[in-house]
Amino acid sequence: MNASTSLATTVLSGGLGLWGQSQTTLVALDTPTLLKWAVWIAVGFFGVFPGIVAYMVWAERKVAARFQDRIGPNRVGPLGLLQPIADAIKLLTKESIVPREADRWVHLLAPVLILLSSMMVLAVIPFGVEMAPVNLPSGMVYLVAVSSLSPLGIFLAGWSSRNKYSLLGAMRSVAQLVSYEIPQVLSTIPVVLWAGSLSLVTIFESQAENGWFLMSPPGLLGFAVLVISSIAEVNRTPFDLPEAESEIIAGYHTEYSGMRFGLFFLAEYMSMFGVSCLATVLYLGGGVPLPFSDFPIGILGTTTFSYLVVNAVLFAVFLGKVSAMIFVMFWVRATLPRMRVDRLMNFAWKYLVPVSIANVLISAVWYELVLRPGRPFEVAALSWLPTGLATWLIGWAVTGPLTLLLVWFVMWFNRRVRSAAEEKPSLPPSHVRAGGAASGVG
């Protein structure tokens, strides 16, 4: 059976169960697959993605204006809707100035590399039934790999500019991204454990069967860690230290102008869209509207019309969830001030990393109590409840206190360490003590 036949069987299988059983686990590099990828790339790179970024910028300016009691863009087109087009024309027509001593090829390569990293994330996102551009069996590993290109591009941008301020901003950015990438990856391990697969399509199917992964104590904690780490990974307030204008001019892209600067801008907002899609797929059930229902996948029939209707609902709900995630990022930027650099790094290593590691263990407890096949736990007092609801309540009763205890312990321990450090008397510098002794004071 070739890939196109398998695809047709999958689409017309009729229902979630048969659809999950017929899902292919291999990526065949035949002509239909290559043509499908070419369409995704052409439509995405030159149409959808720039349009998404343009109107994300417009939406953020409008949202920030409402928070700050302003009007926002309102001059170009009705409600300022043509303002993104005017901004794009301005960036395209501005001169791109490259420093005389800069490495010209690396200077150009850096923003392109960051942009590619932000766009390649979307290659494995399932927007609906058979609406993932590529269903990689190791999709999560692919996401970790392509997202790791961004720190490399940022460092190249700072290094190739031959500007010490740019290099300093790049080093700070790489340190931040590497630090927050660890809890971001750790927060995805519970999802992989519960779904039993690294494929984002299988993770989406598992939530359609068993409910959103958010609806559990370790799921809530993992989702919170993922959102915080993702905001830091895309350099958004309050984690925008790489662009601390008051400290290091404008960060790693100080020496960029024109459309080369526009590529950094495009990559930042594309990364926001990508991490919002990822959080939606991992914890919010993808396009499934209700937490414990397989609607509309359960009504998937054997006709093309039913397939289109189901995917229309899934895609609309998916975009609604992604829009809500993006709005939260806008809200945070308009509300919170920038963190101090030492506190930013401490928050990653002393809070998020230990919480994420311990949350993996709590997630294993949830899996044993609720999700593991053939392991239902029965309690006489809950025998009148359906088995699924009874095990879900037992899981909450066990893992809920464990999750609260974990968060409390990490916060208590770090406050205790900080208090001990503040109370410890500080000794004068050695040269002061030596100088006082040598001069024979007294």
C-alpha cells in the first residue's frame, strides 16, 4: 500500500478508532508527498506566514493601545488594517546597511537561519485530521532539533556584526535560550509518557480519546512551565533581556537595518505563533473543542463532505486556542516589567528545572492511576461512578496534593537559601584587609 492509498484509507475510515489504527508511521518520499510539501512551503513562506505575522503585529499594537488608553493604528485603511502592508513596504524599500568590518555572508545568513527555525516548527503541527504537513514518528525530537537552530543564528548575528555590544547581546541571548530550553523540553515529557509516542499526530489522537492533557494536576503544572519557558524562548517581555535597549543598545541586531532587521521581526512573531500551536497540540487537545469529547472527530463519516466539515471545525477551534495563547503573550508584555538578568537565570535553574524534573515523576503516578491500559483502580465508595470518572477523581486526589507540595517545597527551599545568603556577613575585600594591616593602622 503506497502513501496516497494509505492517506485515502485514513481519511475515509469513519471514526476515531479506525482512523488511529490506520495512521501510517512512515514518511514516504514519493512524488505525491514531495508535491504536498512543495505546496505547504510555497503557500506558507510567501502567503500565510507573512500574513499571520503582519496582522499579529497589528493586533498587538491594538491590544497594547487598549491597555494604555490609546487608539492604536487607525490612519492607513479602516481600523488601521492596511498599516502592516505599509510597514512591510517601508522595510522593503529601506537601505540595508552592513558594517564595513562585518562578515557579510554570515551577517546575511543569521536572520535567515532564525527565520527558518521558527517556520520549520510548523511542519509537524496537526491542524486537523490529516492536516499535518509531515507526520514524523519522532516529531518531538524534530521540534527540539529545529528550535536549537535559533541560538546559533542569534550568536552568528552578534559575532558577524563586529560590534562588542551586539556580541554581548548575543551571548546573553544564547545563555537565556539554552537555560529556558531545558524546562521547555522537560515540560513535554509528561505528554510523551501519556500518549506513548513522540508523534504530534498521535498526541492529538490520544487527547481526543482520553481528554485534554491539561485536565490533570501534572498537566496544569507542565502547561504552566511550557508557557513560561516558551515566552522566554521567543524573547518576549518580561524575558526580553537580549533586546534590553537601555543596557546594550538593541541587542544582537544592533547592526541590522532594512529587510534584514525585518527578518528578525518576522522570526520573533512566527516563533510566537509556533510555540502557541505547540502548546495547543500538547496540552489543549489541538482542535478538539471539549476536554472529554471526541467531537467532531467522532462524527467523521465516509464522505469527503464530512471530512471537510470536521476539519473546518477542528481548524477554527485550533486557531481560536492559538489566538488566546497569543493574546496572553500580548497581555503579559503590556503588564509586566523586564526581569533583572540574574533573577531571570535563577528563575530558570532554581525554579523551573527542578519543578519540571519532579513533575515527570508525578506524571508517571497519574499515568499509572488513570491512563495505563488494564490498570483500573476500584474504590468501593466510588463504585457507583463510571470507571473512567472514578479513576480520574482518584488521580486528582493523589497527584493534586503532590503537585501543590512540589511547588511549595521549591519556593520554600529557594527562599530559605536566599535568606541565608542575605544574612551571611560579608567580609571586606582582601586587598583592603592587607592594606590595613600593612599600614599599621592604630
